[in-house]
Amino acid sequence: MTKLHNLQLFAAPTNTTVAADLEPAISVDFTSRISQNIDELRRVLGISELMPMSAGTDIKIYKLSKKNTPSQVGEGETIPLTEFERKLVKTLTLTLKKYRKNTTAEAIQKVGRSLAVNRTDEKLVNEIQKEIKGAFYTALATGTGTATGTDLQKTLANLWAKLQTYYEDMDVTPIYFVNPQDVADYLGNAQISMQTAFGFTYIENFLGLGTAIVTPQVAAKTAWATAQENLNGAYAPVSGDVGQTFGLTADATGLIGITHQMKTDNASVDTLALSGVIFYPEFADGVFKGTISGES
């Protein structure tokens, strides 16, 4: 005898909040905001586009130098070769970074679901941005060029001169990275216009030399300089199989993937974020470290 079952008994209760309800309001907003921030940083650094690569790809930073300067020869004589040597300075591995945080039922009950989850998600955003910036400055520190000056202006001017010599016959745009205390010591009470992107503070056409990014990650009394054209960016897309496997919400490029899941074992909401974004200089000898001596 066939038994009929009332399937309504097994359906979720009316008005139950399920994981899908969290996606439009939280995951999509979170993904679009951080993707926009990364894109703003790309524009500030002067990088035309980020290159998609597979996670685990090795990115190599080289130093290029000329080994000889052959003499000119007469008519019909064999022209000697000009030799260049490319030495590996550092290898960066593009890795997929994983982040997870948790929002409790008590926090949601206190201020509401969207506010409670978004508030803690903001801290996760800061952590992701901090790691991307930290990795960039580590890569920048592979620079092999040097310059000195008695104060910030003279140091940046000497860095500018080094860039003009290195990138001779090339139309490049200088970019500098300086410590905020050095900027404050030099400018004093002068009024300057600062902008922010991805947690960076930057000044366009600083001292007439180019864009300067102001950051405490650069040690006081030092400054870094390179050409925007020497900077590159890459990312491991999270919008393919990994995104589908974990149900990630991602933008069209796949710069970052986010998902939120309810955990009934401890009455909380989990946030999972996956991203693999890296910025780096292509040639180490095209990056110069300036030292402020303080001696007049």
C-alpha cells in the first residue's frame, strides 16, 4: 500500500533566514567594495591591468645590467655583440590567501544582522588590505638602486635624477614612497592636498616630482622611488572551480570571493574570504632607495 507523505512537514518554516538570504545584502556588497579598493590602488600605482595567473605561479624579479660596451667598427667589419645579463633577485609565489571570521548570535541580536556582520567584515577587509600592502612593500625592498640627500626634498630630487638616468629615452612617470613623519618634518604647517585609496594616503605631484605615497611601512629617513611603468600586479582568480566549490560570491574578475554561512552548532555566521592579489616591481634595479642624511 502506497503511503502519501505531507512534504510540508519537511520544508523550512516560513520566514526562516537561510544562507542565500545573506548573499545579496552582505556578500555582494563586501565583494564589490574590496574589489573597488583594489582597483583604486591599481590606478594610483599606474598599473594598466592586473594579470590573472594560477595560484602557485612563481613571479620573478630580475636585475638587468649591460656586461660590455663594444667599440664601433669600420665598413664591412663584423659588429660585436652588446651583451646584457639578467640576474634573478627574488622569486614571489602567487598564493591563494584564505580568511575566516565569525559573528555571534548575541552580536546580531544586539545591533541587527547586517550591521553586526558588516562591522566585523570591515575588520577582515582591513586584514586583507594590510597583507596585500605588506607584501608589496616587501617586494619593493628588493630594489638595488640608491640615492641620498640632506632633507626630504633633496632626497626625492636625487631619486628623481636616478630614475631619469635609469629610464633614459623612456617616457616614465615617477612614484615615491615616503614616511609620514618625514613629510610632516619637511612641510611643517604647509597645506597640501592628500587623497586615499586602499588605505594608502597619497599626494599627487608632490614637490613637482610625481605622486608620493605616504606610509609608515617605509622607515623614517628613507624613501623609495621607481617608475609606475616598472610596477605590475597579478591575481589568482577565485571565480572558477574554487568559487563554485565553496559557493563564493565574486565580481567579474574574481579578485576576491566571499561567502557567508550560518552555523547552527554555535549560533553564529561564518564569513569566508579567498583572494590572491599581489603587486610587485618587474626590475629590482629600477627601484631606488633614498636615505635622508640630515646633514647640511
